[in-house]
Amino acid sequence: MLLEAAWSGLYQVFLPYNLLVLSIGVFMGIIFGALPGLTATMGLALLVPFTFTMSPASGLIMLAGIYVGAMYGDSIPAILINTPGTPAAIATTFDGFPLSQKGMAQHALVGAAVASAFGSLMANMVLAFAAPPLAMASLAFGPPEYFWLGIFGLTIIASLSAESLTKGFLAGTVGLLLSAVGMAPIGGDVRLTFGFPELQAGISLIVALIGFFCLPEILISVIGQRRAAYTEKPVKPELKVVWEVTKILFRHPGLMLRSSFIGTLIGFAPGAGGNIASMVSYNEAKRWDKNPEEYGKGTVKGVAASEAANSAMAPGSLIPLLTLGIPGSPPAAVILGALMLHGMRPGADLFTTYADVTFAFIMGLLVAAFMVTLIGSFGSFVFARIINIPSRFLAPAIVFMTVLGSYAIRNNVLDVWIMFLFGIVGYVSRKLKFHPAPIVLGLILGPFIEEGLVQSMLAGQAAGGIIRYMVFRPISLVLISLCIVSGLWPLYANWKAQKSKAAEKEGKK
């Protein structure tokens, strides 16, 4: 039954009109993902009205293309100019931009395209054949699980701050403080707004990303060092790079499968999102690699770990949506609206009464992944050459886009000033050897941790014991164990490195 429905959905996708709207959707998605501030959510929301005149299958196929395209598109500015197009691409900057600085931007772009397609394909297979049981598992996620998931995310700071753990946790604390700006999620208290009503909604994550990642790079390299070009080495795209990078990635199937699994798993936890998935995946890739010292200095494996996870998150977030009507991410919430507008209610009916439309949508996601591989791999010849433009032309254009992106999110001039302030803070912190990633990580995870903690305390009091409610739940116990392992791992890795150095010294004697 499932195979028949999947085959019927695939047939619908390859109808000429549907294939055309899917192609348009992927292309538009890449554009929305690549422009900081124009996220996948915004792209879907803006283009949903165009699907009203289409059949349900065609409309959903177009939205599938936009979603998948945006999950790849956000890697382009992350790699080329150190600015994540969406929060999900934060981890892509860690190795993508260093590769660009080495003149290997094409390697990073191709790696992102191949990994995005692989992650999307794996997650779509899970979506098509295992959605109902996994959706029931997503219902087990409550406030305690989100709290421990946030704490587990914070342990990533240890990996991001290998040079100085103290500086890493200080930066993470700053991020947590920034996440407290605005109205409290529970209680509604207004905090740290300093008299600015615009700050009651909190600090926009995109504004923080642009400020901490993009502007410091311009201030340091283009203005500070007066570089003629944005990168140290010019990029020379070659056809053989596509094949070379593909071979490198498929020599590491464990990395690709693990990253896809992490993305899918975090995707079906409602609300977690690709930003957490990519960070966790990057951390695990570095943890289990034989050469972890390569990460952060420019390796295709780091780009692949991030992109496979954030692309797998997209279909993963649709598992609770299609089966239970619970969006797993903001873009999934927009797709829920599109389903309702076409008269389709999430639940069993989608896989029975509307099975042909539902599987056309799922197969659209699948085919869109292949399109991303082609567009990303061969588009890398064009994308990679962008940073060969002289910095006197490119830097002003980037600054203009940062201002536009910061303003476009909430039509708020204060966001632009905050972005410039974060840019100066990021510049100073880079000079003091503070990595910006822990600050942004704290900003992302702060709301998860706060909401989870406060809700758990309230529910725990009603249940007769806060500790019992927060700790003695199956998923909570697993997450607590992961927190302990992840927190102690750097100590183990340091001990192991010292032991190997001592063995080398003994061998030389």
C-alpha cells in the first residue's frame, strides 16, 4: 500500500507542470535561504498565496521545493562571507568560511550540496515509511526533555572552545543573558529592555548572527588589513572538484548517516529546529573523528556534518506535522496553514483519503533533494567566483545586505543599530580570542532552557515532586546521560592527547 502510494506520488511529481513548479520552488528557496534575513519561513509565507490557484498536489510540491532549497541556500553566504543565511547554517561557517579563505570555496559549496541532498533523502525515507510510530514518540517530549536538550546543547561549548574553556563558557553566559532580553515566556515580565519597547520581543537571532559573524570579518580583513580581495587566495572552480568532494564524503558513510539521523531525530521534536540539529551534529562529527584537530580550520567533513543535519531536520519536522498536526519547526507551521487552506487536516486522513496528495508532497521533497545536488554542485562554479570580486566593491555590498537583512525581519531600525553594536562587540571579542559561536549558542538555547525549567517546576509541583518529574522520565534519563558524557568528553580527549604525547616522547628516547 505504501509503495503504491509512493509510486503514485512520484509519478505526479514528474508531470511536466509539477516538475516546473518544483524547479521554481527550489530556485526560489535557494534565493530566500542565501539572503540573510529572508529565511525559509519567510519564503514559504510569501509564496503560499501563489499556491491557492493550483491543485493541492501542485501547490504542496512547490512548497516542498522552497523548503528544501532554502535548507541548502543558507550555506552559500555562510561559506562565502561567514554569514549564515538562516540560523540552521551557523555550524556551516566553522569550516565553510576557512575553506573559502584557502581558495577552496567550491569544495565547501559542493560538500554542502551533496550533504544536504543526502540528509534530505535519508529523512524523507523515514518520513514516508516510519512517520506514525515516530510521531507518537514526539508526543513524549515535554518541558523536562526540552530543558535537558538545551543543557545538552550547551555542552557543545566545550568543543567550540578548545583553546580556552573558560572563555567559551563566559561567552555562552553572555549569550544566555542576551536571550533573557524581552518579555519572559512565562509570566510576561519585561526584562533588560532599557526603555526600548521594540526590545520586548527579544533580540532577533538573525540580527545577532549578522553582527557576530559577518561584520567582524569585514572590520578585520577588509578594513583592518586592507585586503584587496575578501579571501587570502583567489578561487578557481574546476569540474574535477565536484567528483573529488563527492568521493571524500562517501568515504565517510558513518559521518553522513550519523548527521542525517541526528537531524531527523531533532526535527521530529516539535520546535527544536535546524540550528540545534546542525550544532549537535557538528559536535558529534568532531568528537568521533580520528583527526578532530582539522575541524574549525577548514574541512569538508565539518560542512557536511552541519548541512546533512539541517537538511534532514526539514523532513523530520514534518513527521509530527503530517501525523499529529504539530509543526516541528516554523516553516512546518506555514506548511500546516497551506494544508488547512486546501481543506486537508493532518492525521490519519492524510495517509488514507488524501494519500495521493500527501505522497506527492513527500516525493516532491525527495526529488527536490536531487535538484539541490545538481544546482548546488554546478552552481558552485558561479557562486564560488563571487568572492573573487575586489573587496572595495564586495564589502560595501555585503554591508548593505546586512543592513537590509537586519531591517527586513521586523521592519525595525533598532535591529540595525543592534546589529552594528554586535559587530563591534564581535570584533573586540575576536581580538581577545573569544569565539562568537558560544554567544550565539547561548542566545539560541536560552529560551529552550528557561521555558523547559519553569514549566517543569510548575508541572513538577502539581505532580508531587520537581526532581522526580524532571529526571525520572525515559527520554530525560537518556538526555542527562548524553549531557554527562558530552561534558566529560573534553577531559577524556585531553587526557588521551597527553598520554599519546608522553608515549611519543618515550619512543624518541
